[in-house]
Amino acid sequence: MAIPLSRRTFLGLAAAVPASVALSACGSSGPSKSGAGASYWYLSGQPQEGVRTNALNAFNKAHSDEEIKGTTFQNDAYKTKIKTAIGAGQAPTLIWGWGGGTLRSYVKAGQVEDLTSWFGDHPEVKKRLFPSSFGPATIDGKIYAMPCETVQPIVLYYNKKVFDDVGVEPPQSWGDIMALVPKFKAKDIAPFSLGGQSRWTNMMWLEFLFDRIGGPEVFQAVFDGEKDAWSNPAALDALGKVQELVKAGGFVKGFSSITADSNADQALLYTGRAAMMLHGSWSYGIQKADGGDFVSGGGLGFMNFPPVEGGKGDPSDTVGNPGQYLYISSKASAEQKKIAKDYFTKGVLQPAEVKDWIGTGAVPLLLGTEKQLDASEDAEFLKFTYGVASKAKTFAQSWDQALSPTAAETLLDNIVKLFQLSISPKTFAANLNAVIGT
């Protein structure tokens, strides 16, 4: 099985792809001119690039009168090139992205097509996809992107052998989490592994606590730009609870110097030096590849994040990456826009592409794939991921993707300080309130 890569891990690897693999977007590979076929820019790097290219080639073969020219880019080159092209009104017809904060900036600038009425006219397209995938595609109540590809919820993993050896059960509440900390510490086992130097790994804890305590509307208020939204009592409660966990010794000693990119945090789990770990669904493939017989021998447990006593959040909610997204440039010609929309109906997540994504160990954001997932050697985990993503009342997008780059950087910097106990919850909230709407 090819290891499923996270957005973050994949982007790091993409930068290492030889320059010959990534095409430069100049000359004929740039935006299509009026009357010509459509153009599509997306990221290079295997195995994802191969799945995307195969899907595009299949569409072009079946629709020779509606050719879409694909161009691949390494991550850093893509981020720079697409921003410049969109700002200059020279974007490709189809723009690949993650929705959320970046999409909002394109919407404000009038650079992407409003797809709300199109989805209204094509309900069959929307109803085949996970409802939760439309969150990052929706800005101020209107849909501006086509969800595509796969889902990556954040998962609470645990080492079954460690739990058996200590004689405890997986946590069913926040109170259980706090009660487990001293039991594992008494056996010289870190309750939780954490690659804290990477910053976004810490963020996952806050994402779940905000939701479980106050419900999805707490962060939604931040995303919507409401004044002082970070000072919501539920937010302050969540910030306080994570500091209580730090003070109790809930995380592995030295977590602030451990990086997620090295997979050292995951090694702590499968070697039994840590009992639990909060991480993305992509971690499963990494643990399977690097952990010997840990996964194949049934040593890995997984579950959704438990509820917090007295919290308003729905325990079926999840956080992470609800999908990837395709936008249509508002500057494209009418013909190019028609081709792009035809690709949405006849090219995105067709049977061959769905099979390819499952073959990489990922779960497509398409409803009704249970039987295909069941046939995989990783059926138990893939069906768990499918269940979490398809049943979630709310699938909140990772905050650093949902927010603008400026706000996201301030968030990540302050999260590090929060976990290092160098700032209080109120100071954290004040610092983040200052960048709301930026």
C-alpha cells in the first residue's frame, strides 16, 4: 500500500520532486485564451499526482471536444505562481486548492466563480459527496468550489498493548483523559506523544476542545470575522483545559523539540513509549510502514475525540481536511467555464479515480464506497475514517487552512507559547482577536 500523505507531509515531499517533473507555467502551459480549451493547474508529487493526471486523461479521452490542459507544479512554485496569476487576472480555468481562508481572499477579489446556482441546478452532483466537504467551499453562505479527492480527519490513536499492560480502557470523556495521565506516568509511559515543534500538531488539540466544549459556532465566529470571537467563554475554557493537561504532564517530556516531519512522535506510539497520540488519518499509513507488525498485528487502536463533560459540541463532529477543492476562474471564457463544469459532473471522482484513491490508502469524499473500502487490506481503518467523515454533523477545516495566512501565522506562534505555558488563555485570546479579519 502506498503511504497516504497528509497535506503537510505531502507539501514537504513535493518540494523534493525533481524539477523535470514539475512543468513551468509559461508559454503554452499558461491560462487558456478565449475560444481555446480549458486549463488546469495542480500539484505534483506521487501518488496523488498520478491519480489526478489519470482522472484528467480519462476525461479528455472521453470528451475530445472539451480538452482540459493540465499543468503540474511543485508546492512552493504553485503557491507563488497561482497567487500571481489570479492577481493578474491570468488564472487557469480550474484552480486546485484547499478552500477556506485562501478561497475567501479570492472571493473577496472577485476572482472565482460563484457556483451556488449551478449546484442548485445539479443536485445530483452535490448529493453524491460528503455533506461535510462543502464547509471549506462555502463563503458567506455561497458555494465557490467543487469538493474533490479525499478526506483526512484527525484521529485519536492509542497503543492497545500499553493500555492492556496498564489495565485501563480508552478514554470516553475529557475526565477520562485527565484520569489516565497519572496512571501512565506511574509506569514511565508518556500519556500522549506530540511533535510540538511543528506547531500545527498542537493546534489539533484546540480544534477538538473548542468544538467539544462550545460547538462549531465558536470557531465559526472567528472565521466569520466577529469581533473578540477568541474571547468566547468556551474558547477560554478550552485554552485553560489544554494548559491543565500540559501542567499534569500529559505530553511526552521535551515535546516542544519534537518535529512531526521526522515521524518521531509516531515512533513513540508504536514503540510503546507513549500511550496515545492525536494525529491525522494519514498517520495510519506511516505507522503501518514504519512500525513493523504494530498495525498488522492489531496493536493500533483508533477512535474519534471524546466529549467534554457539560460541553455543547456533538461528539460526532470532527476536524482536519474535509477535502481538496477546485475553483473556476471568473476570468475564464463562457466556453472554458462550461468545460470546467462538465469536468465536475463527468470527470471528478469517477469509478477509476475512486479506485485509485483507495489504492493509495485514502478515503474518497464520495458517499457509497463502503464495499470498495471493505475489500481493502486496511478495511477496518478506512471504514472508520469513512464513518467519521460521512456522519460528522460538522467537519471543521484545520484552522491554519481556514484562516488567512497572516492570522494563521499569529495563531501558530501563540499556540506554541500556550503549550509552553508562557502566555495565559486571556493573552492568547487577546493576541488572536487582534488579527481577526486580516
